[in-house]
Amino acid sequence: MLARARGVESFLLTIAIASSIIVFFLLSPIIALFLMLDPRVFRESWFTDPVLSSEAWSALFLTIQASLLSTTVLCILSIPLAYLLARKSFLGKQVVEGLIDIPLMIPHAVAGIMVLVAYGRRGVLGWLTSSLGVAVDDSFWGIVAVMMFVSAPIMVDTLKLGFKSIDESIELVARSLGGSLWTVFRRITLPLSIPSILTGYILSWARAVSEVGAILIVAYYPKTINVLVIEWFNTYGLRYAVSLSIVLVLLSLIVFIATRMVFRK
């Protein structure tokens, strides 16, 4: 018994040490970012300098606006696709699932080139975007398109897992009581999927906000906050880049903490 107890303690100690290492590795950059913050530069970047603060706030609002719009549109379009992939088997299903996950596996710059050659002015479908009055090259809509492209796998896969987690017998019982497919989906399946929808929305939004490589290719202008971080780093140095970066980190922390509190309730 003593040897077994020692074995358990040794195992738990190993797990604790390994866990502490990864937590330290992830936490250190966050702490270092706050330690590197220069209060004077932060005030100058966001409040006191009219040129810098105007540029910073404009880039931040643009990023939030584009990310919320892209994530909302993506969520609406992904719900039917995720439900189909979760509930139905059809020829070519694995191919579709593989195509959806492609943005996860390719470099960010390549993702930007793919969006540009598809929807840009000289792209394959440039005639379609032009006829709709939507400009992708160096435009707000180009940023939205990039954000949707790179975050689509997270949204679809999260929603698909959410639909799969719902017991299909609940839907069958509702159908046996006279509910149509649409009624069952709207009143049974969709409400039960709300936690997964919220999770997919938040994770996809975070992925959209974090994108920079593809945006640099498709739409350097108007500048998102991520593009501005790179520009300020090259122009003004590390301290000014930190003053922008810390706002994004705080925004992400607030969103995820609030989300966890909501789910806990």
C-alpha cells in the first residue's frame, strides 16, 4: 500500500511539474508585456498625441467592427452547413470537411493571396464582387472577407460538434408529436445548441481579431490594429508596439473571462 501511495504521489508530482511548465511558458509573455509597458508612451499613443491616438482608435474600432460583422455573417451561414455535416451522410462529405479545414493548415500570407485571386479586382470572381459594388482590394470588405475565410473552420467545426452532442432521439420524439423538420430545428435543436453557438462565435471572433498576415496581402488600408502594431514597431520601436498590443490583450482577457462567467451561471 505504501509503495502504491508513493507511486500515486510521484505521478501527481510529475503531472504538476509538467503543467506548471506550460502555464509558465504561456503566462510569461503576458507578464512581460505588462512589464514592458511605458505609461508615458501609452498615454501618448492613446490619448495625448492627436495624430497617434487618432490612428490607434481608428484602427481599433475598425478591427472590432470588421471582426463582429464577419463573425456574425459567418455564424448565420455556418449553422445550416454544420447541421448538415453533423446529421447527414452524403457522397463527398469528407471532402467538404477537408476543404473547410484548409484555412487552418495554410500560411496566413497564402490565405490572403487565395482571397485576393478569388475576389480581388483582377481575381477569378472579381466580376461578381464588382457587380455587387463590393471592393475587396484595400477596403473594409476585404478585411471582412479575410476574417471570414480564416475563422470559418473554427466556427463550422465548433457548431458541428455542438449539433453532434445533441441526442438525436429528442428530435425524433418531437417529430413523432407532429413537429415539422423546421419546427423541430427552430424550437428544439437550435436552443440546445446555444452554448456551442456562443463558443464558436467567441473563438471565431478571436481568430478574426488576431489575423494580420492575410490582411496585409488583401487590405493594408484601411489599417486594422494588428497592421498598425507592425507599422509602429517598424517606425517607432518596441515601446509603441507594446502600447497597442496591451489593449488587444486586455480586450481578449475581458471577453474570455466574461464568457466563462456567463457559462458558469
